[in-house]
Amino acid sequence: MEKTSFVFTDFDDTLAKGDSILPYLLFCIRKGLAPRRQLLRAAVAFLRWKIQPSTGRAAKETSLSYIAGRTVAEMDETAREFFRTVHTKAFFREGIAEMQRQRECGAMVVVVSASSDVYMHVLPEFLPCDEVICTVCEVKDGVYTGRVGKNCKGEEKVRRITAWLNKKGLAIDKAASSGCGDSPSDAPMLLLTGNPVLVNPKKKLRARVPEGRIVHWE
């Protein structure tokens, strides 16, 4: 396998301020793609997820249930409009500049996020990244079914990265690679690299990756 320099980076609260799923849901409500009651359903689902972390996938499925029956083409255009008019304003400028610098130095930039591909897979149109690995929404015949796959978080990020590398015939040049994240759930991904970067890190992440370089992006 060819050894390659990578940057594996989380998205929410690492490259952009806050979680993206709520702004996306609010945007879809304003567009008339989701009913207003969807906000209450999502809030209840995510409260349950906070109490029972194993329900993360179910929380996303509940929150995104309104995409069932909508085409990929329609939701791609919605995602582009969401980033273009709303969420690019949340991007951390220092983070984007760092991603661009790393790419210019020959690294492949891979965003690895628990957020959903219903909007995340258009991200390379708005950020200097080469690939997005994230939570997958099921599609059949070009139409979303409403089912959501395994939550791409914690150790699942490592499994998804490994599967992607194997498919591409690539291997990580650990000493030349870096990882960026803000949460303790990002630690397994960061430790795949020799240069972990802790972005505005939570205390538990600093404890899990004490050798990480701390940066403050805004």
C-alpha cells in the first residue's frame, strides 16, 4: 500500500462553530421541507441520546425522517444552499487556512464527521478537503428512505477510515499525518496520526491525548 500524508479532521466544533444538524434542520423548516413539529421531535430524540448514548443513530433517524421520499438531487441542492447562505458563516477561518496549507504541502484532507451525508457530502465544494466520511443516509433508486446508518463517531470513525483506506489502497504515513478534533470521541481518530491537534478542546480530550497540540480557532 502507498503511504500517504493525511489530515483527518472532525467538522462540528472543529472546522465550524457548533453542531450543524440543528442549523440544517431549521433551514429545512424555513424552506418548507420539514414541518415545524420536526424541531420538537428532534429535541426529544437528542435528549434521549444524551441520556442513552447508544441511541445516537436513532436520534439522527428521527431528526432527519422528513427526508424520506426526497431525491438525492433535491437534497444536494438544499445542502448547497444551506452552506452557501447559512453555514459557511460558522467556519473557523484559521481552520480553513490550515487545511488549505496542508493540502498545498501534499496532504490529503479527509473530513470525518458524525454529521449526516445528506448535507455533508457537498462539503468539498465549500472547504479545501479531498474526501468526506460521515454518517450515511440510506438511498434507493436515487431517493432517501429515511433510514440512517451507524453513527460515525468514536471508534466508528477509525473503522470507517480503515475501510476507506483499504478500498483506495492507501496507508497512513503516521509521522507526516495529523488529526484535528475537539471532543473526547475524536481521540481514537487523532491517535491514528503522529501529530494530533486539539481544537478548542474539551477537558476530557486533553486528558485522553495529552501530547496533542492545542489551538484556539474562532
